[in-house]
Amino acid sequence: MTDTSSVPPPVLQLQLRQLRAPSGLLLQDFALSLPAGAIHTVMGPSGSGKSSLLAALCGILEPGIVFAGQVWVDGMRVDAWPTQRRRVGLLLQDDLLFAHMTVRENLLFAVPSGPHASRAQAVLQALAEVELLPWADADPATLSGGQRARAALARALLAQPRVLLLDEPFSKLDAPLRQRMRALVWGAVRRRGLAAVLVTHDAADVADAQRLSTLG
Amino acid sequence: MYAGAGVLLWAALTGYLAWPALPADGPWLRALALALASGAVATGLALAACAALLSAMPLGMPARGWPRLLPAFLALPHMAFALGVLLLISPSGMLVRFLFALLAPLQALLPWPLDAPPDWQSTQDPWGLGLVLVLVCKETPFLLWCALAQWQRPDLAQRWRREMALARTWGYSERRAWWRVVWPQLVPRLGGPLLAVAMYSVSVIDVAWIIGPGAPPTLAVLAWQWLQDTNPARRAQGLAAMAVLAACTAVLAVLACAAYQGWLRMGGRRHWSGGPAAMPPLAPQGRYVPHSPYSRALTWRPRLAYRTLAAVYLAVAAALAFSSVAGAWPFPAVWPQQWTLQAWQLVAGSSAALGTTLWLAFASALSALALAVALLEALPRRFHTALMGLALCALLVPALVWAWLLQTGALALGLEGSVTGLWLAHTLTVWPYLVLSLQAPYAGVDGRLAAVAASLGRSRWAFLWQVQLPLLRGALASAGAIGFAVSVAQFLPTLFVGGGRFSTVSTEALALSSGGQRSLVAAYALLQWVLPACAFALAWWLGRARRFALPALH
């Protein structure tokens, strides 16, 4: 008799049959099953379908790219759901902070419901976690690259995703900052019990050598 | 291609069918030639002025200095500008009075008297020079405004800066590199606005009526005069002239597009710019070649072009303001004998025209803005080009034909002479301008922001209201002001669809322009400028950049 109680249920499951672009087949028969705290790294040359894979998980595929397969988050099939219901956070190469909002307002955008006081408190706590409290009311454009990346991470985590999709989020940072951001992201993923999929060209980003796919 | 062939076929058929209705020995052929020639010359000169002004601007920079005055230039309707120029350069105009006052000490040496207006054809000249002058001064700011929308796009500015830097390493001076690298890439992006300017210049009525040639006038004015005739045969001629005008503009538009495509296929752009073969290095790589005499010449030309343009607008504004409060003013007196506010009291007394202008402009600008935003939001980005094409097509239709189409539609729907019909007519007229003005700012918003907002669990509506529209606040405010200005300047839709029941500031100004009281004409023309200027000022205030608090120092 096998004891299955110690095996954590997967947070993210993917069964991809096909991912097809107008130019041809990008990916075929690809599967993922990530428990809480797991980080799966996807590597491969440009055009191999890495970013499209993340887009398929997130539900933001470009027109013309067809995804055939199934995506489960916390046991619920979400591939037919709109992005905002999937509980999938997104961190890209560019931080994409909203330029017309302060750092605090950017974070508040990710907490739409609840009393204002509790929302504000959650935002302050998130800012404190990434050491950005003094810059709460600053223009995002005045922040350094590292500060902006931390603000984007805090915003993504505030939406309480179950899955974090990372599309080369460290590639624009210099080496020491990259190291610090990696530690911050991996720590958040493990502490919060998220599942993460990281697309990167940098072998140093690989968090778990057991969970690595190379496409193309 | 099929659409182009279809337009060509339709235009040829319309022109062929309409042709026999026109008098064989009438002045309409000369009128057509005048319209085509003045339109072509005005478009070419406006493009040259636009190029000269742009070459002095740093790439990608937000509008500083003179570009910030563009909305003030754009706010002045064509009709008001033409009336201002008329007050300045007519034989009894202000410039002649000043000139004669300067020449007075030399009277004995001059072969003509200085106490009567000279027998010059400075307005309504048979060659259409006054018409060309007004069109160039009015269309240059429009082309500049369209060019700046591309110019300030971060992606394009970055690319062009890189290419300019590359050209500099080949030994090209900054100005020379600009002409060889940026300008050839910018011109195709101005193709639509340029075509709209050409079509407008060929088919303009109010400006040609006020300052254009009179015997014969341009074809659009001739058609308009015939259409207003009570004689049914004359009205039929008017319709035929209108059809011929529409056919000619359509053929011209299609031919211009075909010529451009053909030029591209023959490698025109490659030959003109870009590519090492077309841009041979002037000096070994890395060696700096200082400004050539050619580029030095270009550094003063933009300043001269801008100062001339600004001076003309300032003079027109002064002429309108001055004339609106002038009382009796016999020639050759430089100053009026008396000052009076009578014209402004009359304007204030006809509050119906002012009220109609205001509600109509507000309502049509807002509804057209809502329609444009709804379409840009609802359609995927890949369809935005098609939407632009549709808007451009609407702008390419001659104003008279457009008004006639609106009238036909209003009659079919039973809306002629009604408030709803008038509002719809103005909304449809304003809408293409708003689509054209919003397309570039929409393209400038990073498409990934929507994905990020969705990944934060927020709906499309939340993204629209909290991110997209606030990011586009400045562009939306500007577009609203443009819509307001376009509506204020319209007189044909008001006359055709309003069925004579509504008067606006523009219809009053036009009615008074042929022999009305000078001060009253000037007052209405000035009002035509002041109303849109207020809208642009409001747009600037609404669209100003947010001021953020400085971070606390640690």
C-alpha cells in the first residue's frame, strides 16, 4: 500500500497537446505538474515557444496562436477562463508599472475589494516587504531599475495569485540586483506556496535543476 | 487594390454620367483647373513648410517652444483665417493703409494716388494666389500636428535616433542625416493626412468663396452657387458639378496611392534613403564631419518658416480683433475715426447662434469621442489601420458631397431640420478627425499593460477606466478639443441638414462675409477662433501631466 498523504497536490497542471502559430508548430505534447513552492524553468532559443507557453497559461495568447490542451490551477480547470479569474500572476522583462499612478496606487490597483483601510494596510505591508515604503508616493519613473522590479513583484503578489509566471524578469538587472531579485522571488514563491514557471536564457536563474525544460 | 479599382470605376462612371449635364461652353472647366492647381500647389508648399519646421525639432521630445502653439493655430477655423487675411490684404485693408501711410511723404514721386484704394487684385485674384496663401498657412500646422504624433512616439523616436547616429558615423551631418534617414520614413506616415489636405484644398468652399478667384470661382464654389439657385436646371448643374468634383478627387486619390505604391515597388524609398548603397559614407567610420553648408542653411530656415507662420497668425488675430471694434474708418486712415462695441453687442444679441454653436459642438464632440473610443477599444489592434482608412475615406470626400450625403440620409430618416439630425450630422463629420487623432496615442500604449492588469485579477472595464483612459487623458482631451473646433467650423452640414432652421457662428460669418458690416464679420470670425481656443485651453488643463510628490530622503 502506497502512502500518498505526503505528496502535495499540484498547484499548477498543464497538459499541452499543441501550441501552433501561423508560422508553424511551436510546441507539442508538453506537460507540467507543479506542487506548492515549486519553480519550473523553461529555457530554449528565441522562437521556440517559451513566451507563448506562458501566454497560454495566462490566457493572453496573440491572435493566430492556437493552444490545444488543458490547464488546472488548484485542481480547477481554467483554460477556458479569462485571465483575471485564473489567479495567475505575471512578471515580465519590463516592470510595466502604470506610469500615471504612484507606486502605492499601482499596488492598490491589485487589491480592488475590501475596506479601504485594510487595502491600504495590505499595500503598506507589501511595500515594507520589498523595502519601498519611502517611495510609496513616488512617480514610478523616478525609481531605479531594481526598485521598479521590486514594486512590480509586490504588485503581482498582492493580487494573491496561486501561480507566478516569470518571463525573463531579471534580464534587465545588473548581476548583484539580479541575485537579490532572484532570492526575493524564490523566497516569496516558497513562503506563499505558489507554483512558478520561469522563462529565461540565463542558466544562473535555474532554481531547481530537477524542474527544467529545454525547448526547441 | 480592389477597393482602389472600385473607387476609380465608380468615380469614372459618376463623372461620365454627370458630364453631359454641365454646360459645354461654361466656365466650369476653368473652375476645375483652378481648383486642382491651387489644391496641388497649396499641398506641396504646406509639406515643404512642414519639413522645414520639423527638421529643427529634437526627435521624441515632448512639445516645447513653438510646437506648443500648434493647438492655437489649429483652433482658428479656415473661414475665420480667410476673413482675417481679407481684412489685411484687400485693397482697402490694413496692410495697404499702413503702406500708404509710410509712402505718403513720397506722394509726389509716385504715379498713383494714395487717397483711394489701389486697383490691385490682392484678394479674389484670378490665379488663386490668396487662396493658396490661406491654405498653406492653415494646412502647415495640421501636417505638423500629424507629424508630431509620429515624431513623439517613443518606439519610432528611438529607432530614428539610432539610425541617425549610424548615419553620423558615416560622416553625415545631423541635418543631412535627418533629410536622408528620418524624413523619407516620415513622409509615408503622413500619406493619409497629406491626401486629406490635398482633397480639402481642391474642394474647399468657404475659403475659396471669401478669398479665392471670382470669375470663375473654383468648381466647389461654382457647384455650391448652382445648388443654391431656385432654377431646377441650375440645381441639376450643381449636382453634376458636385459629381464631377467628387469623381476628380477620387481619381486623384487613387492615382496618388497607385503612384506611391509603384514608387515603392521600384525601390524608391531604398534609393532615396537607407541602405549603404544609397547612403555612401562621406568619411571613414568614426570620423566626424561638421555641418555642411547645406545643413547650415537649414538651421535658419526652420526659424524663418516658424516666425513667418507665427507672424501671419498674429497679424490675422490682430486684424480680426482690431476690425471688430472699429467704427467709421474711411480710406486711407490708418486708425478708425471711432471705436465701438456695437458689433459685439449685436453678436451678444443673437444668442441663438452662439447657443446653437456651443451645444452642437459640445454634443457632437462628446458623442464622436465616445464613438471613436468605443471602436478603438472594441476592435483588435490589427483592425485599427482599417478604421483609420475608413476615417480617412470620410475626410477625402469633398465637403459639398459629404453635406449632400448627410442631407440625403437625414431626408430618408425624416431628420432634416431637426435637432437630432443636426447633432448626428455634426457627430459624423467630427468623428473621422477624432479617430485620426487618437490612433497614434492608442498605438503608443503598451499592449502588455492589459495583460498585466488581467493577471492582477482586474476586469477589462477596470483596466479601461483606471489605466487606459487615464494614460490617454491628454490625447482624449486634445481629441475632444479638435472635435469641438471642427464642429464650430462646420457650416455646410448645418445649412444642408438644418434646413435653414439653425444658425451658428460659422453660418452667420459666411452670410455676412459677402458685403456685411466689417466689424460684425470680424466679431463673428474672432468668435469662431475664441470658442475652439477655449476648448484647446481646457484640453491642455485637463491633459496636463500629473505632479508626483518627491520621495522622502533617507
